[in-house]
Amino acid sequence: SSVQLMCSRKLVLDESTTRQAMQLFKETKIILLSSMSSLGSGSPEEIERSWCACVLYCVSKLGNAGKAKEDRGITLRQILRAFDLKIVDFFKEMPQFCIKVGFILTGLYGSDWEKRLELQELQANLVHLCSLGRHYRRAYQELFLLNDGKPANNSSELNVQQASEYYDFGWLLFLVLRNQASSAVKNLLTSTTELVSVLAVLIIHIPVRLRNFSIEDSSCFAKKSDKGVNLIASLCERYLTSEDELSKALQKTNILIKDILKKKPCSDVSECQQGSLSFIDPEGLTFFKNFLEEDSLKSSLQVLEKEYVNGLDTKGELDARMFANEEDSLLGSGSLSGGALKLPGTKRKYDDVMASPTKSTASRAPMSPPRFCPSPNGNSFCNSKMAPFTPVSTAMTTAKWLRSAISPLPSKPSGELLRFFSACDKDVTDDITCRAAIILGAIFTGSSFGERMCTSLRNTSGMDAIWTEQRKMEALKLYYRVLESMCRAESQILSGSNLTSLLSNERFHRCMIACSAELVLATHKTVTMMFPAVLEKTGITAFDLSKVIESFVRHEDSLPRELKRHLNSLEERLLESMAWEKGSSMYNSLIVARPTLSAEINRLGLLAEPMPSLDAIAVHHDISLGGLPPLPFHKQPGSSFGK
């Protein structure tokens, strides 16, 4: 069969992995044969090839980690190459495969197979790489020429090739930098900041003759001092990044250049300022002399290529080099925009198809940026604007809101909010602060970011722990801010400060915390923590959350339209489908409103399980309360919340 042939010849897998693949293929073959007409428009051979690829991917993730030569696991990259499949085609077929054979996967690998398959994370990573590739192409063509600007002659092709190598170098440098980050905290916002740090390196090292801008042009680099252009501040203004975060990313990039490329920083800054650092304030920048001269460029490309390929084989990730090549990887307008896609069973049209990664490293064509048409005044960078409503621009816009409106807030309830807490029949301050610590601790913990990340966050990678704590604080501050606004409005309606019914409602608070955390996660666009993960972590249902979204949006005036749009789309998704699923609290409400339906709802087993106690959540996620008083965890009386 195709599976056996691929396992033994092309992938050179061991006997155990081949046996597992053959077993899964045999058990699912009858489904394949009966579903040919609904599995795509290709020939039976093409459909079977796609099916076999899905089988092998499942075995690689769920089985005993299939091994290829040199004791490395099977990667999706290897599977796609072996079966001559395009990435988008794989993501079209895999959800349908999961739906049709899910019961078989459960029998073979357990009920948690979908979580272990990590297909949603993989697809989110694909979406991010597509967005980052477009962002890089656009930025590069604004900043740099695609040839050396010399008159056309016999060496013109060589000039274009060398200019293209600078483009390749920037993207590879970014990919190696991105791969150094733990997958636990890999997200679009951090990746974009790292990409901007690479642009800063290119600006001060690529020969001046290849620039498509004037460093002295105030409209391009508006942040200046008597020492020259403040490059970091200027890039932050243009690409909406944080100066602090960009400085940290640039420091990581420079360390990579020193450690992997073995380049030494220039000790005499004044000597360097005669070249590409002219009119640039060198403070905060590191210059590597002759770093991107022709010979050094070629050797650096080779080193980065080797480093990246080794990382691919180790981690089993997609080959992201293709995403900087417009002709190979462009997905088409709107085809994958907006972030993570629903899996399994998503019905989404892909307008364009990515090229299959079938070429070997040796035969890989160089990445090529899009053709560039210069503006009339020869300065595209200064006249262009960032493309609106891309995943990257959305992430940067909402992140700016988090930095400016939420991060400066205190991480404790304000004096006004504390007065509302103490005005209840019983002071609820300890209850509310302790609950927030537990629920946010459950959301922002290692296990939240996938099984494979849990160990790395606990053992810890300091940067990962810092990143996670920062996101937790952002969600906490947002929760207190919106809660205070709600209390203020409710107090005016009731003409009093006793808000016991609202502030003692356990389900209400969990939904508020879930909303706050979801907005933080949506801003950063993490690869591994996507909706509806917050529902599971907080112990609420889709129907619970749908009841607070409209009120949450109404009471946070500063919420960017992108995040309002995100919450509104979530509300639609919740009400149209998720709220009707088995185990939804909607059915618990329904039997109260319509007692005649009680027998049928109970017969069908539709009722939601009781919310897990905060004690149970704290124990499950090993959350330390850090000296906070223990909560008297008990069921809260009903209130008017959500009615």
C-alpha cells in the first residue's frame, strides 16, 4: 500500500512506526472507500495519498513518536514531501479525516487524542508565519532596493542576486531567533517585535547604496536628538512596538549574531559612524564591522541555514523559509486572515494554494521579495503606510492599547472598588482577590500552553515565566477596571452602594475574568492558548460567557474596535453553536424557565456539570496563593446576573 511504501522507502521509518501506520490505515480504509465522493475533487489516487498523509501525521503525534533515520521523529515537513502535498491541502483534509475516524483514534490512542494532535496550534502557527512573511516583504521593499542601483551591465543579475541574499539573510535571522523562543509563549506580538529588531540590524548593516530611504528624512525617522536619529524609537513609532520590548528583542538578536555567527561587535563607534551608522545615534545599538560584506554575507547565510534546518529536524516544525517567498507561499487575500481557524470540521475556502515543500535544501531556490516599483520621489518608506487590518497590524494596535491604557493601572482593586466590596452584606474583598489569583493562575500556567510546554515553564526558562506573569497582570488589571465601571453603573441604577447580588455571584466573576484573559490572549495571538481554552480553565460554559460579553464591551469605553469585533464574533459563535452543545448551562436555565422540558433534557443528558470549586482548580493547577487568605468555597446564591 501507499503507507507501507512511504514508510519503508521515502521516510525510512522503523518497524514499530510502520506497523502502527499500517494498523491505523487498515482500520480506517473502509471509511476512506465509502467517503471517496465527499473527500475532495481529486482522483482516487490523490485522495488516498492525502488520507495516508493524515494517517502518518496521527501516528507521528499519537503513537510511539515514530523514528526516522538518525533517531529523529517524523515531521510534518517530511510527510508532506513524501506524499507531494501542499500545506493548505493538508489542512483542508485533516479536519475531515479527524471527524470521520475520531472514534477509531479514541479507541487506539485515548479520548485526549485531539489535544495531543496539536493540529490547532500547528495551524495557528501557519497563520502567523503567513502574516509575518507578508509583513517582512512589505517592510523590506519599503526600506531597501532590490539591486545595487548601478547602471545595467553584465553584472546586473549578480547585483540582484546579492540584494536578494540580504533579503534571505533577514528572514533566516528572524526564523532562527523565533525558534529560540519556547513554543509555550510563541505569539504573533513577540514575533513581530523580533522581526522589527531584525529590520534594525539590516538598516545599520546593509550597504547605504541599497537603502530606499534617507536616514535624515524626518518624516521617516521622526525621533531625533543632537546625536542623530533614535532608530529604536523611530521604528517603534512606525511599527507600533514597545521601545522596551524592542530593545530587549534587539539585545537577543545581537547575542545570536555573536554566538551563532561568531561576529565581534565594533569597539570604536566613531569609526563605524562614517558608514551606515552616519546620522544615527549609536546608543542602544550594536554594530558588527564588515558584518554584511559580500564574503561575510554568504558565510553567514550558510551558518543560519544550517542552524535553522537542524532546528527543524529537532522540533518537527514547518519549514518557514517558504513564507518569505511571495510566489511560493502567498495564500491570497483573506484566505487565512484573522488568526486561528476552527478545528476540526472547519469549512473555510483557501483562495490560493501554497507550493509543496518537496525541494531539498540543496535544490531550494533562493527566496525572492516582491517586485518593487519605486515611488516618484524615490522614497517608498516615507510615503507608505502599514496595511490596515492585517493580523500583524491588529496585534500591534491592540498591544499599544494594553501598554498605554491597562499596563499602568495598579494590580490591586482601587479605593473606590474596595468601598463597593466592603459595602456588601459581607466584605467580599478577600473572596474576589483570591478568586482572581486562582482563575488567572489556572489560565496563565504552563499546562495552559500545551502538554509539551508544561515542563519548560515550570523548570523555567526565566523569560517564559516573566512573559506569562506579565500577561496575567494585564488580565487582572483589565478585570478590576471593567468591574469598577460596572459597579459604578449598577450603583447609580440602585441608588446605593450595596451590590451584594452582583459581587457575590461566582459565575459572573469567572466570566469577567475569562473575558479579560481572552482579550489579552487575543491581543498577543498565542499559538498554543486559543479560545475556547479559557472556558475549560475557568470552569464556565459557553452560555455563561455569552451573557457577559455585551456588558463587558459596554463598560470599557477604551476597548479598541479590533477587540470589540473579536468579542462580538465570539458571542455569535457561542450563541449560534457552542451554547447548544451537550453540557451547556443553557439547559440548566431552560428547565427552570420551562419545567415541562425537564424530563426530556435529563433523558438526553444535556445538563451542565456543576462548576468545579476554586479549591479543585487551585489543586489541579498547583496554584500557590502566596499568603492570601483561604476562601470559604461554597455555592453562591443565585442573582440577577445575566437575566
